Amino acid sequence: MTIPPFTLARYGVWIALAVSALSVWLGTRAGVALDHAVLRAVFFFLIVTVMAFGAEAVLLTSPPARRPPPEIPPSSDETVEPAE
């Protein structure tokens, strides 16, 4: 499976941003102070973003999987001896 470069990191950042915003919104609705909710969201965003870029680095630096060599069909000029 081949994915374009930085796909995982791009979507990881967007997901981290969405979950961080949701965390701030839910935290303020639950009565948590705004500065505490924002600090918690920034911490979560940084952790998830670092993980996304780390996963992307692992995928980009890992060697590609080896494909088996294609089987070459026998040419028509070769004679095949029947098995005895």
C-alpha cells in the first residue's frame, strides 16, 4: 500500500486540532476554567501532532516491501521433455 508523503501527518494535525477544540468546548461547558481547558488542549495537540509526524517519519524511512520477481514463461523455441 502506497500513500502520498505527509498524508498521515496532515490528517493527524487536523484530527488533533478538532479534538483539541472539542476538548476546550466540553471543558468550558463542564465548568473548567478557560485557561486550564486551553492548556490541556494545547498539550493534547502537541502530543498527537508529534505522534503523527513520528509515524509519518517511520513510514517514509522504512524500506519498501520487496516484490517477488515476475515469472518468465518458457519461450516457444524451447522443447519441453515429457516426464517419464
